[in-house]
Amino acid sequence: MEAQQHRLTTALVLLLAAVLFSVGAQSSEAHGAASLHPVILLPGYSCGQLDARLTDEYKPPTPGCGVPKQGRRWFRLWENYTALQEDPALLPCYEDQLRLVYDRAAGDYRNLPGVETRVVSFGTTRSFFFDDPAIKNTCMERLVEALEGVGYTEGANLFGAPYDFRYAPAAPGVASRAFADFSSSLRLLVEHASVTNGNRPVILVTHSFGGLYATEFLNRSPLPWRRRYVKHLVMLCLGVGGSPVIMQVLASSTSSPSPSTTLLGSVLAFGNRSFASTLSLLPSPKVYGDTPLVITRARNYSAKDMTEFLAAVGFTDDEVQRYRTRALPVTLNFRGPLVPMTSINGVGVPTIDRLIYWDGNFSAKPQVVNSDGDGIISLDTVLALQTFVGDDPDQRYFKSVLIPNMTHTGMISDHSALNRVVKEILEANQATSS
């Protein structure tokens, strides 16, 4: 009996120890998650999903695209892989409904008359999850999963700030309602995320074009607000100064897409000239200078010759003027956000540096001359970022990380790259500077 009682006592002690250990471990994990600074993700180009609604004012390119087809309800305009699988005839409808027009009276871009749009699920990361398998690794879905693996939780300390990728920040003082509305929403989201997480300042994490949105948002926010609410900016896959790739996009849009082209290919690969964002991605003279970027038998075009290049590929005088007044000043006046910043870029991947249209036929496929980069962003623009931000005495902290043999999309989908990105985010959590 005594031995049995001893065994029972021992078992109870071990059980109690196991329970206490489990509670202690859970408390430790909970404390670790509770100590994390909230993260807000800004995705890359084309990664903000859009809903649309049509009114009687809309003039469809074909009868099947009109209001009777969709009714007055909201429907998914971008990205709509499932709908296009079911009815490929909707492709020209979606292409048309995505177009922007320029309102001269307002001095700003807007939707086509009769088309209303809204960004899907602002404040959450839900819109980063796409039906199209071709996009799954390009829009932060894997990064969301990686952050959840280290203690982040959607809606608690992990948030998303998708935006309408058709628009772009315009020069200060120039009308840009879409960017102004986004900035107001992001400011409220940052403050909400901070207040609901013990007043901890947030970490902004961006990919590609989201970095431009973030830096312009920060630079146009009061410095005391930045230092109160933003602990760190982690910017993935963005240098400074645009890319010659966009010149190829604009040149190729002089030709017609093939019947088999997907919506993604038609709108992005062939280029939609109506998008304000297209002009904001062009190479900056501040970075590329007078280096030839497009070469023809008759003449070469550098970043300093961008207005002439735009005219050569069919832009009107009014469209060229919008480049001069809206997009160019933003690229020329880039500056560091004056909050602690980490820039992470891939290198070692062939990246377009020059385009050769020897016969001057911009609808033809060009010969390309490659340089170093991540396949989209060149190393030259990353080095320019290091100079513009790293050499600024008012920039309190700047770190540049280069990951060998890493592509633009691999940065947010490749396991090893995600590990490094999460490591930098966790280090930003622990940094004493804010």
C-alpha cells in the first residue's frame, strides 16, 4: 500500500510539473507574441484586389460588358481568375473597366464614367490570397504565413494596407485623390495598430511598388508623428529610380495582345497607358543620367530623354505633360523617410538594363542588355538608394541587405529569403532606436 501511495504521489507530482511546465511555456509564448510590434504589410504592384460596380452611365465596348450583365451589385474586377475561367469573353470587359481617364477640370485621374471601384479588405491581409496559381507567390501570401509562424496574428498585430495599383503618389501640391485617401486610411490604421498593441509603434513592411507608397506616405507625414507611430520601415525589392523594364512595357503596348493573353498579361505585360502608376515607374534622370536605355539606329533615349521617348511610342502632348508634372518630380525628389529603415534586395539575377530596337520598330521584341539585379530591380538603383538614404545625416538608421541569386518574387516566396526577411523584422522588433 505504501509503495502504491508513493507511486501515486510521484505520478501526481509529475502531472503537476507537466501542467506547470505547459502553462509556463504557453505564458512564455504569449509573452513573446504580446511583445511583438505590430506589422503592416504594403504589397507590390497589381497585388491590391479591386471590386467594381457599374451604373447606367457606363458605355461598354460590347453589349455583354454593360450593366445588364453585372447588374448594380459589386463584383470582383481584379483579380478575377475564377470568373475568367468560367467565361473568357469577360476579358475585354475587365480590361475596359480597369482603365482610368484623366479629368482635366479636376487635374486628376479617375475611373471611367459609370465605373465605381473599391479596394478589397483594407486593414487585413486577406486580399493577398489569390485564386490564380500564377500569382500565389507574388503577393505576400507566403510572407503572411511566415509571420504567423513566429507569433503574428491577423487582425491582432498583423495588418494589410492594399492600395489601388492603377494610381500613384503625385508631386506634392498636385491633385491625387486616390493617394490622399489611401494616406488617410493608412494613418488611421497605423494609429489603431499601435494603440491596440500597447502603444507600440508599428513596423511597415513593403514589397516592390508598395515601397514607393510607404516612403511618400512617410515623407508627407509630420516628423513627430512618424517618430511616435513608426518603429521601422522594412522595404523589400525596391531601389530608387524606376526601371527600363517599364520602357519596354510602354513600347510593347503599341502592339495588340494575342487572343490567348490573360488579363494579367494584357493589362500588365502589354501595359495600360491609362494608369497613373505606369509613369511613376519610369527610370529617373537622377539615377540613370544620360546613359542610353533605349537604342535605335536613328537615336538613343536616356532617362533625360524620357519625354521624347514617350512621344516616340505614341503618347500625346497632354500625356507627356502629366509625366513632367505628376510623376517626374516624385522620382527627382526622393529622400529617406527619416525613420529606421532596412532595405532587402536580391542580386545575381540578369536584369534588363538596355533595350535595342535597332530598326525603330517599338512593336517588335527588343534585344536586351542585362545587368545585375533581381530580374526587375537593378543593382544600380539599389546602390542609389544606399547613397540617397545611407548618406543622409538625418536618417537615424539605415541597413542594406543583399541576398545572392534571389529574384523579385522569390523574396516573398522562397523559403530561405522569407527566413531572412522575418529575421530582419524580428531584429527591428528588438532594436532600441525608434
